[in-house]
Amino acid sequence: MDIMSGMKRTGYCGELSLEDIGKEVVLMGWVQKSRDLGSIVFVDMRDREGVCQIVFDETINQNLFVKSQELGSEYVIAVKGIVRERASKNPNIKTGDIEVYASELRILNKSETPPIYIKDDDAVSENLRMKYRYLDLRKPKMQNNFILRHKVTQIVRNYLSDNGFIEIETPILGKPTPEGARDYLVPSRVNKGSFYGLPQSPQLFKQLLMVSGMDKYFQIAKCFRDEDLRADRQPEFTQIDCEMSFVEINDVLDIMENMISKILSETLDVNISLPIPRMTYKEAMDRFGSDKPDTRFGFELVDITADAKTCGFGVFESAANEECKSVRGINLKGYEASFTRKGITALEDVAKTYGAKGLAWIKITEEGVTSPISKFFTQENLETIINKLEGEKGDLLLFVADRDKVVFDALGHVRIDAAKKLDILDENKYNLLYVTEFPQFEYDEEENRYVAMHHPFTSPMDEDLELLDTNPSKVRAKAYDMVLNGVELGGGSIRIYNSDVQEKMFNLLGFSKEEAWDKFGFLLEAFKYGTPPHGGIAFGLDRLVMLLAKQDSIREVIAFPKNQNAICPLTNAPGKTDKKSLDELSIAIIEKN
């Protein structure tokens, strides 16, 4: 006989309320904990939607009471009973006003003692959690994360569909192409010596879909990158990928900010003002030292290079008088007393991590100016610099003098680190920002050539096209990122749709004509046959859900993630294969000493 015969679940544990009093219900789930009080056993029963207290009363049904005493943690059970109002209510759970008096109990499956606690506040190592992920996913926090992820994807699909987008899948097995990170390669058994590349993004195919006349495309796309991992990276991740024909920058930004607004409103009940503020890349770097600035607080960068040229302090003067170097500072306004010498040294360590040789500082106290560098300045020069940073009593001024990139990186991270130490980052505040007009190129000093800041298919600004031949470093791209609280949510661009401009771009990036056609010939060929202007954007779904769920790692919102060594502790992937399989692929493993 089927153990569930005659028992049909009527609802979820976490959905019961005072409105259900007097109803007979059938619940199915797991035993979270059991408390035997002599003549009564209380069982906290859990399913995906929450916890409900089940009561087994010896005076009502002695056989059922005895059976309830067998229950252990994580046993799978089915219970029939009547919903009653609790005498002693629990405000900490959704169902704290009610309980179910059991009239029938079936043990559907027993459980060994779990190797990890099924509770949100356990102190288990992440690797152990990932090894027993199927248990870890039973935790309310984890289940809520994936319910949230589901809601986000449903909102995205509905919103884009309502706005004329069609969902189209693009290939997973493609051609290896140099798009920035390393490709994951899949050997072909049929075409020996050849390899598929797993997609780092659907970039080329979505552009081909625009050539195909699909007009508006989207996909919840799996992407793969063989790169070193950190909290917000995984070897496989998911993008909300979109592309549109006959659009310019504002068309893309407008439709996407409305989508993000809808997501925040329907998942967190957070309403944001539209349009989202726009800021050029140059302004973002000048003010915040970052192309993904956190605008929830101040501590903005101030350029004092001109004032430092003859200030008397050699470190400042040297940087101020060299090309591509600068002197900049930030004012931790009102927080002078919050940072001791030891605290300033900790901030200096942050600056050094990003290439700075040091972190100069000036404290403005009730007693006057305190600083190890003040003796190098005349009183007039010192006042000029303090005034430039709007310094006053109670302020701490911090400075870096170096190459522009070092200054931006160092002070950009120092301001974030200081805000964290001061605990002034409001996690309930959602500051969205579009950053636009990125540089088209970055110069790679190791390879002695230009590389694309976004990717090779990004269109230059129309007014900068002539600079491709004369001064590529000054070319701005029709590229844009959406930033939330200092984290890049997504990025995109208007694409090159002219084959001559695309070939010129490849040439500037160091590809010969032959190499470009070998790698991207199918795209260049397609461009010959009437390509519409087009552009798009891709959002990191994992990162978006991580931020909405207030988690520190995207591993918390990916069902079966890899660890920081790109290993799955649950399945032990990647694994070795047998010699026969390798021979079929014409692959030999070479052991290195």
C-alpha cells in the first residue's frame, strides 16, 4: 500500500493563519524540531513556505502521541489535523497565531542525523555547506533566496515580453573567440583536433539575430568564463541578455531602467525616482575614483594638482608636474575623531593595496592642524589645499599623489573602506546610476597594444570616429553601465553595424585582417547584407538577486555553485575521465613535474 494513500496535501505549513481556524488540513514536510512536554509533544514542521507548530496530545489520541515520540530531526512526515488558535503566540514566525492539533500522522521517511544544522544562523564552513547543498537549501534563508530569484526572472520575462521582446535561445557549443576572459573549451570527437568554446556571452549571436530582423531579443542566458574566482564570480553564471534594433543610447537606457524599477517595486516594495541619474565615465572617475561609484555617501575626490605644483611638499610637487599624474584628496567630513593613527594606517594599507606608495593626511582638530606633512607647506599653501577640500574643524583629509590610475583606484577604495568602517552605508537605500561615455580603448602595457574596454563590437561616439585614425586613446564609446550602490548590475553598448568600421576596430586591437576574418568572419560576412543599427545590454542575474537578497556572495543565490577553486564539493566536479574517452577525442594528458 502506498504510504501516502488517502493523504492529499491541502496547503503549505507557512500559509496557515487565523482565517483557517476550525479547518481540517493535511500538511507534508520535515520535522525541524520536537519538544516532548510529558503529555504533549510539540513538533515544528517545515516546508518551503515556512514553519507550523503541530500538537500531539496524549489525552486526545494516545497511540498518535506515542508515535509522535519517534520523530527525529528532518524526518519527512504527513499530518492531518484541525487548525486552532494558539494560547501562547509566537510573533517570530508567520504562523505564530495558530497550531494544528493532529488527528493522523504518517512517517514518510526517516532521516539520519544531518551533518549540518538546518538553520540560518549555523556556523558551518562554506565548503561543508556546499558539500551537503541539498540540506543547506532546506534553510529558510536559502529557500527565500530562490523564491526571490524566481520572482525576478518572472518579472523580467513578463516585462520584456510586454515590451515587444521575444525570447530566443542561442548556442552553448560555439566557436572559441577572444572576448576578454579564457573560454571553456569542449573537444569535438567528430571533428578531431577542433574545439567548441562555451559562450562567455551570447554577444555575436544576438547581433546576428538583429541582422535576422528579430528586432527585440532577450534570453536568460547561461555564460561561462574560465577566470579566477571571487565572491561575485563563478565559472558559470546567468545573464539577462537583451538586444534591440533601430535604437540609440537613450532608447536602451529608458526601457531597462523601467524594468529595474519594476523589479525593485514588486520584490522589495522599493520605489525609485525615474529617470535614473546619468553620469559620464570621466565625471565618475573624477568624483569617486570608480566607474561604478557608490553614491549613498560623500567623501568625493577633489583634484588639487594645480595647487600642488609649487606647494613645497616634494611628493605632491613631483606628481603635479608630471604628465598623467595628479594629486587628489578626499574629506572624511566630521569624522576626524573616528580615526586614530592606527585607523589611518589601516586606510593607508588599503591605498597601498591599489598601488599607492602612501596616504598623506591632515587632521583639523579643535587645537588646530595635525599632520606629518604640514611642516613642508607654507601657511598660505596649506590653507589653500584645506580650503579646496572645504576642510574645517572635525575633518580628516586624505591624499594620494601618483599616476592617475593609481590615484583613482587608491582613493576610490579608501572612501569605500572608510564608509564601511564608519558604518554609514545604508543597506535599505537603493542608489541607481547610469555611467556613460566609457573610453573605447585601454592601453595594455604588457602587450603593448590597445584592448577594448567593453568588447570589440562597441560603437565609438559619432563625433569621435575620426580619432580612430589619429588619437585612439581619446575615443569615447557608446557604452553604458547600470550601477547599484557601487556594484555594476549590467552593461551594454550601441554596436558597430558597419563592416568597414568593425574591421578598423579589429585592426586597432591588433588583429590582422586574416585573424579577424578567421575569428569573426561569420559576423563580418553577415554585416554585408543589410545590418540595422542596434544595441543592447546584459545584466548579471546572480549579482542582481544577491543584492536584492542582501547577500555577500552570488554563491548564496546559485543552487549548486562552485567554490573559489572552481570545484563543486557536492559532486567533486571537475573529474577525471578514462583513457578510452580521451583516445576518442585524440587527447593525451601530459603530466608536468
